[in-house]
Amino acid sequence: MSKELDQLRNRVDELNLQLLSLINERAKLVQEIGKAKETQGVYRYDPVRERKMLDQIKEHNDGPFENSTIEHVFKEIFKAGLELQEDDHRKALLVSRKKKPENTIVELKGERIGDGKPHLVFGPCAVESYEQVATVADAVRGKGLKLLRGGAFKPRTSPYDFQGLGLEGLKILKRIGDEFDLAVISEIVSPADIEVAVDYLDVIQIGARNMQNFELLKAAGAVNKPILLKRGISATIEEFINAAEYIMAQGNGQIILCERGIRTYERATRNTLDISAVPILKQETHLPVLVDVTHSTGRRDLLLPAAKAALAIGADGVMAEVHPDPAVALSDNAQQMDLKQFDEFMNELRSFAFARV
């Protein structure tokens, strides 16, 4: 009896290996089908084809399994095949770490974003006047920093809020950048303005509300200018990565990703800082990753701990807002640091970064 049982078990082992071989052979064919469909621009999932395969399999089912069991088993095999095709698609992404193992480094005024050192970006939420931006630029330069942000075009939730100075704001940033030897960063909201922005900005920012403005992404990808891409307010990491792919697919590989918080049910902060996105993005892509601690928290009292967390978890830099007098700022006054707070912030952050070294 024991010998007979051993023989049966040995036969089961043999069949397990045969099934494994057949499943892997099927998987390779599914991969080839996926590549052929992608070349033809065909959507990867075909429910009609799946139903025909299941019906054919059940027609040839002689038991002992019920058709419902057989259908469940093969649906799992089909599902695994689809996931394999999705994995192959992700591997093919130009922004993928698997496509390019080494880090992409974006150079700005001597700063090498992505080189493993922390880089800091500061500036007012919105460009309000030359004097306002110059005051902040002087403070930024005084700290030995080279990167200045400021909003010229301001997409706002309310149509009655300050929308920015537009082209005049870009001109102010250009003047400030030249006078203070700073790289200036500002958001562009329309594809039509990309070509104009190239003449005024060192970095073109695509904000959270426009992360999936695909025509804007394509326009940004068609110019030779670094792009700072912010994660959408409700975007998954996969959607964020694919938005970057839109830019790189047009030929522009100078992309900096920026985690700026996502929308959740939490109301204690303006958004919820998804700090885990930083190492995921660093593992999945070869692009540098910044964290905007101002928009993710919306609170001055949380800027420093959020910045420390960002650097500790591996971010390539931190972005935050500074205004000469936040109380009279035309936008987001509650979240901007004044110059004294900026000074304290920098001292604390530099001490923290030095201690980590």
C-alpha cells in the first residue's frame, strides 16, 4: 500500500512539473502577444477573447472538476498573464530604473539635482512684485542657495482668487535670476506658454492640477528645458510615473519629480504628505525626487519636521515657500515662512543634514 501511494505521489510530482512547464510556456506566448498588441496600439485586455477561451476549455472538461472550478482556475491563469504584460510594459518605460539603472542628474546653476546631496528650493508662493521677489532672492542667495521658485501663473480653486501676474511675473523672475545668479522655477499652465517660458525660466514646473494635462506634458517634453513635475492631488504613483513618461517620450529627459501631498480624509493638514512615495519613486525610476513641504502640510509649524523626514527617507531635496511678509501675501499666507522663520528653518535643517553625515 505504501509503495502504491508513493507511486501516485511521484506521478503527481511529475504532473506538477509538467504543469509548471506548460504554464511558463503559455506565459511566454502571452508576453509575445502583449508585445504584438502594443505595437499595433491595441488595448491589452480582450474580454471577448477571454470568454471564448473559457467556453472552449469548459467544452472539453471531462471532470472530475466542475466547470465552475475549472473556470476559476483558468481565470487566475489569465489574470497572471495580464499582470505579466503590465510588468513588461512598466519595464519598457523610459523613466524606469530598469531601463536606466544610474540616476538622472539635472544640472541647474552648478546644482546637480540627483547627485545624492540635498538641494533646497525656496521662494514666494506667487510673484507679486520685483521688490517682493528680490527680497526673498537676496535671503536665498545669502544662504548659499541657487534655486528660487515663484508662481507667475497661479491656477486657483476659486476663480476670484489671485491668478498671478502671468508674463509680467516671468519677466520679473528672469530679471531676478540674472541679477542674483539664481536658477528660477515657475509653473506653466498652458501648452501655448511653454515656448515663451523657455526664454524666461531655468525650470518649467507642471503643477498638481495639470499633472495629467497630456497636451501640456507633450509640449514640455518637446523643449530642451528641465521640467519639475508635481504629483496630482489624487494621483497614484503609477499615474505619476506615467505622466513623467509622457514628457520623456517626447525626448526631454531632464525631469524632476515632486511629491507635494495627496488628498485624503484628513483635515489636520492641507494635504497628506505621502512620504513613502519618495523611496518608491527612487526605486521605480531613475529621476530625482523633491518634496514640497509647504503644499503637503499647509502649516508653517510642520515645515521643518516634514523637511527632515523627506531628507531622512532619501529625497534629493526640499521645496518650501518664503515671503517677506506672509500676512499680506496675495495667496496662501498661512503656509509661507517669513525671513526670520526661514533663517531658523535653514539653521535647523542644515544641522540635521550635517548630523546625518
